[in-house]
Amino acid sequence: MRGGRAHEARMSNDIDYDVLTGPAARTPHAVLALCQAIFPGFDETYLTGRLATVSDPSLCRAMVGDRLVGFKLGYRRGDELFYSWLGGVRPETRGQGVARELMARQHDWAAATGYASVETRTRASNTGMIILNLRAGFTISGFEVDRGGIAVVTQRKTLQG
């Protein structure tokens, strides 16, 4: 469903989940506020600069009423490769399976849209995310030290269509 809004809201523990695509996924206001709340020193240009240039972005949201409590943002990196780029969950909402549910919904959407695999990069120090990815079927496909001197693990998963 590239190019439009795919609303697939389902209730889970009073949390609504949906996926926005196309222009709706490029609107960073609520995501930016959440990033600034959960990532100390978050640079707004990291989000707005890249979001303006990526192909076929999608935003998987977790909402309580009209409040964004979690998200997974990704985009097309190739004909069949979806890149899961950025995500987070409000601290007071953690421990309820929101990150796992967002990931599952993002991958379901990507498979239904025609992607064959999903890739993500995570700081090596973020063991919680690396473990969540491994439990979700990712394998480690690379390791590097980025330009800022930060160790980063690349993980990839084959999607089931």
C-alpha cells in the first residue's frame, strides 16, 4: 500500500496501532516530540533531514487516545529491502510489549507490501534492542564503528509474505 495511508488500527491493552505511509509518514511533529522526550540530546535534523529524502517512508504508531506512546519509522532501501530506521516507546509505556508489537506490525506491513527482507542498525551498547531483534528472527549481518566512533550492529531478517 505504498503512497497512501494504511489504517490498520487494532486494540491491544487500550493501545491503538496503525501504519501511516506516503505524505502522512513524513509529518514528524509528534515523532519529533517523542524522540526529544526519550533520547537525551536528540538532534531534530537527524529526523527531519533524513525523512525529507527517503523513499516510501512508513510510520507504525502506538497511540493511547490522541497521544503517541511509541513508533517505528522505516523506509525503502531497495526493491525488496525495507530499512527499519528509528523507533521508541515512552518510558511509562515500556514493559507492555509495545516495541515488540510495533515491530511485528511493521514487518507484517512490509511483507504485505512486497518487501522480502528488513534490515536495521543498532548501537552495540543497546543490548535490549539487539536481543528483541534476535528474538524476532533477525540475524547479525554486520558490525562497524561509525564516523562518530560508535560501535553499530547490523541485523537482517527475511520476511514471510
